[in-house]
Amino acid sequence: MALDSSGEQPEQQQQQQRPRAPSSKTRDARLKLRRTPNEEHEPENYEDLPLDFSPALFSSLERYLPEKVLNSTRIEKARFMSELLESYSPASELNRIQRHREYRQRILSSYQRLHGDIYTLDPARFFMPSFLDAVSHSSEERFRSMVVPSAPGIYTFDMLQPRFCEMLLAELLLQGKTQLALNYGRNLSSVVEARLL
């Protein structure tokens, strides 16, 4: 703990150490969280949402939500749990989250998608027909018919369309170049030259 010349803590440090008051929505529900999880409830999947905390944490926390919140939409539950988690997070974690948000926003604002259609997954366009057939019927026989042994103990099967793989690879390469340029804050060619030397 640092003190200024008068023997007092600087105001900035005092603000960091003060507990944050949860929002009114979280404050009301905090008192009503379940003490034990609702084991009968099947939690939602939050993998596809842009969250500041792990999606697995949201799925675990969901079972402790009060009934009123538990019956809300997935987005409302995610917003509620985000507020709850933020209200209990230390200042260092909130700073990390804010820096990550800003970094993500910089990437999104500077990144131009090469193939926009790969961001809307269309199973018929991206997966091989044999894979879709095996998954849709989910029978062991269909899976076995598409699997080929390539070496002892190693089996392969066609899953993705070649065109999708080409688009995905091109997108990943472009994204990597964009992130390198953002991280180094200069022309990408100079970064590549520096790495070659």
C-alpha cells in the first residue's frame, strides 16, 4: 500500500480497493441464488456468445440461478451472469477484461473478411455428404463405412469439403497477418523481414 506525502492513500488506490456495488438487477438476485444447484436443469451452451468469462463457467453457474432468471432467454441469463461475475471480480480481472475487449475491437475494426460465407456455417456446403449422412443417422454402421484405416491404430475419414478448407486456410492466414500488424503496430512486411534476419 503506497502513501502520499500526507500519509494518506492516493485517491486512485482508494477507489481500486473499494468494493463495487452490484447493479440493482444483480443485487436483487444475489440474495436469491440457489444454495445447491438445480440438477434437473439442463444448462444452455454459451460457446457462441462473445463473453468475457469462460462459457463453461456460465453453464455451471446457470444451475444456481433463481427460477425467475432460469426461465429467461439465454441472452438474458448470460447478461445476468456477466453482471454477477463482474460485481465479484477483482479490479485486476476487470482491467484484463477491458484490455481484451479493446484488443478484440481493434481486430474486428481492422480485419476485412476474405470469405464472409464461412462465418455462417452451412453444413451442406462445408461438410462432406458421407459425414452428414453418418451424423444425421448416427448409426455405428454408417460411421464405420466412412472410416478408413491409414496406419495401425489410426483411422481417417472425409469430413470437410475441400473448398471450405481452402477458404478457411486463406481466412486464417489473413487473420494472422492482421493480428501481427496490430501487435507490432507497423507494416507487416517489416515484421516479416525482422523475423527473417
